[in-house]
Amino acid sequence: GDPLNTPEEGELVDERPASAADRSGTPTLARHSLTLLGQLGAPGFHATVFRAQTADGGNISVKVYLEKYEQVLRDELAILTAVQGHPNVLRCLGDDMLEDLPPPRPPSYRLYSKHCLKLALAAGGDLFDRAFVSGTPLTIAGLHTYGVQMVAGVQHIHSLGIAHLDIKPENMLIDANGTLMISGFGLAQVLY
């Protein structure tokens, strides 16, 4: 068999035939039986993020890149792998291949790659929405808390010799517990 498709002990495997992945047309990740549930936020320049449900009912996010930016995905995966282990950096759950692709976003010639990143779900949205769209302004204490968490995350990233290069409220995600996590490493560079 194909060593890339050999499940590890305890790994969930989708044993359905590929054609039966999901009769509704919803894209699924074949090896891990993830179902994309809907788009999260606006599409980015290189990729679009979707909410996905795992076979056991858990929720994660899946970042699907446009076909021509496959190298950006590989670079972002390498950076994300290097910066893991800090509570204020978005957790990367690895990469995988989509069985079926989401429909292309306009213009229609921009097709998605089958290769995608699996990421922790930021159930609280992003800092931009929390601060400017939610209708409830952040308090000074809230701004201070998120500022301290952002600085801690950036300090961790810099201590590894990496520059993020895209720090903005839309890349500051909030988890269900209110913890800020830095995301959006597509432009990041290794400095040393």
C-alpha cells in the first residue's frame, strides 16, 4: 500500500469509497474524514479558511490555498511547525489532501489546490471583528489583555529567528476561552 495513506495506530480513517464521500457535494478530507462546513471570513490573497468537522464531531479550521500558491502553503507549514508550543500562536494540526475541492472563487479560473493546512479553530473570531464589528467595544482591560498576549506571541516567534511580517487585527484570532492566537504566517520569513 501507499505509505502516505497508511493510518497510524489509533488514527480515524474514512473507509467510504471516494465517490461516496458526501453526496451533497460538500468537500471532505479523505484520510481523516473531515467535512468542510462553511467559509470563515473573507478569502485571503493566497487562501480561504473553512470550518471543518472531524469524524468524532470536533471542529477545526482548514486553510485551502489557490493552486498557484502551493509553495506558500509549504512555506507556511514549515514556519507554523517551527513556532508551535506557545499559547498565543495558532496551533497547526498538520496538512492533508482534500478529496473534493471547494468551488473556485471568482474569477473562476482561480482553482484551489488539493493540499491544505489543518489548524485549531478560533471559535471567538478575530480581533478586528471583536474590536470593530461585534457592536460591543473592547474595554481598556480587554485591549490590555490582548496586547500582552500579542506581544508574548510575537516575542516567541522572534526568539526563533522568524519575522511574521503581517501583524494585523485580522490575523489575531481568539479561541473559545478568549485567548489571542497569532495566525496568518503566509508572509513570514526565517531571519536566522
